[in-house]
Amino acid sequence: MRIKWFEWVAGTALVVSLVGTTGCGAVHHSASFEPSFAAQPGMLVEVASVTNTTGKSYEVDIISMLRDQLTTALQKESLLSQGGASGQQLAMDVKIIEYEEGDAFKRWLLPGWGETVLSVECDLKRKADGRKVGSIQARRTVSVGGAYSIGAWRTIVESVSKDVVKEVQTKLRT
Amino acid sequence: MSYQKNTYCRIVAGCVTAFSLLLMNGCTTSWRAQGSFNRTVQTELAVKSVPAASVYVNDKYAGQTPLQVPVQYEQEVERRTRKVSYWENQPGWSFLISLLSLGVYVPFGFIPIVEETTLQPKDSFSGNTIVVKVAADGYEPWAKQVVCKGENSIPLETSLQQTQR
């Protein structure tokens, strides 16, 4: 049985659309909370510290970028603490575990080469007594793509921040 | 004739599969240490005493017994990396790209270019030596040095001795 040319084109288009809609890398995020921790209504989160633990220095100010994106993402979900009474507040200490800016040209040449990576670990502590109530891990990679993946070094920070806040939201608002 | 053709196809398919598996296993570099970082670990000290008394953790008042007080310290986590092939790292994507490229991508997919990272917590802690003191009026104070190593909870119980006059 021969495959007609339009069937081949349709099949390829389907695969391309699937590739386009499913993203172009790996996504992983998870959270673990103390069994005794119960979220209270109106609980808010503050980004207390962002630390680069990779041992590498980067051209971009990854610490400020991540802090800003986390703050924006928390604000969007109405989870950002604006200071005030510490009873209902959590402080988030963020550690950058892995960051690779990557290279869109390399990704275009060979998928997987020039991968952009960001991996973070966040500790959530009660502001009132400093008790650690949970931790969140998030990691994303951009491993495929050419021109459309230019700027992944920046957009990955936004995506990872959203992943972290999603985990916080799941625990605090559901 | 048809039987011979089928056998030939099976041999070729078997060889291709074996060769691919061989390549997939071989296309990985060995793990290399890439420094370490400290992760915050929390252990809960469950302090009980007879009679009820004040608890001091590292000379700071923590509350009255019975008490559950969390202490935090740092654990070293080693970061290790290795290079793996894209086939190993993202088999789904590799398959799609191979389809789209009509097979041209297949040999390139076995080049170990993707960095894989693993985090291994080490048995190395800092700030994990905690001094717990229990004191009440009219009783001899009780103190103990606790070395925490990632436990969820450490129970501490004491019966205070009355002060001799």
C-alpha cells in the first residue's frame, strides 16, 4: 500500500503541531510539605532570599531575574506578601541549583546540544518562628528549537517561577 | 523465495535493534563531581520532662515542656553530571525528530551531548550539634548535646533531680 503525498504532508503537519504545542524540553516540579502543616486562609508568601549555589557566574543577573519573576508570579496569583503581620506569612528561600544559558543556534543544529537549563529548590518557612513547612523543586530544560527558542535563557526563568508558584498555590489555595 | 526474504528482513531488523541498543548504552560519559551546595534540613526535638520545665536550645529559650521544637542545619549535597545522548534523555522527542527528518537524525541522536545532573545528599552536616538544656526552679538543670543527622524527630526525655539543700 502506498502512502499518498497529502497523507504524508498531513501526518507531518500533525506531528509538527504536536511538537509545537507540547513544548520543547523537559518539565519537572514537585513539592513536599510537613504533614503537620495546614494552610490557613489568607496565607501569603514573600521571596526572602535567592542564592546562586551553582558555583558559576553568569553574564545575566540570574538572581535578580528569578526574584523578579517569582514576585510577579506570586502577585498574579494574589499570593504575594506585602509585609505586615508575620502570623499568616511564609518566607521563601530559593536556591539556584543549575543554570545553563544554552544556545539557540546549537539547538537548531542538533537537538539537545546547547540546552537551556534552570533548576531550583525552594524552602518555605513560617515567618513567625522560622519553622520549615515545605520545599519545592522545579526544573525545566529547552533542548529543541532554532530561532523561536532565542531568549530561552530569559523565558525559562519565567516558566520555572510559574511552576514554583503553581505548587505553592496548590497547597495554599485548595 | 518469500521465506528467504522474510528471514533476511528479520536478521537485518535484529542487527539494527542490537546495534541501536549497543549505541544507546555506550553513549554515556561517566559521572563527574561538579561541586556541592548546602540544603536546609529540619529535625524536630520532642522534649519531655518531669516536672514541666523550661527548654533552652543553644542557650535560647524555646518554651515549656512538653515541647516540639524544630532545629535547622545544613546538609551537603553533591552535584554530579554526565553527558548522555538525546535518545536516552528524551526518547519521545528523539523519535519525533527522527520521523520528521526521515531518519537522518538517528545517528546524531546517539552523540552524548545532553548534560544529566544528579544530586546526592552526603553524610556531611554543618551546624547540626545542638545543646538542649532543661531547667526548673528547685531542680538540677539537665543538658544534652544532640547531633542531628537528618532525622525527622529526636525524642528527649528527662526526670529532673531536686536540688539538695
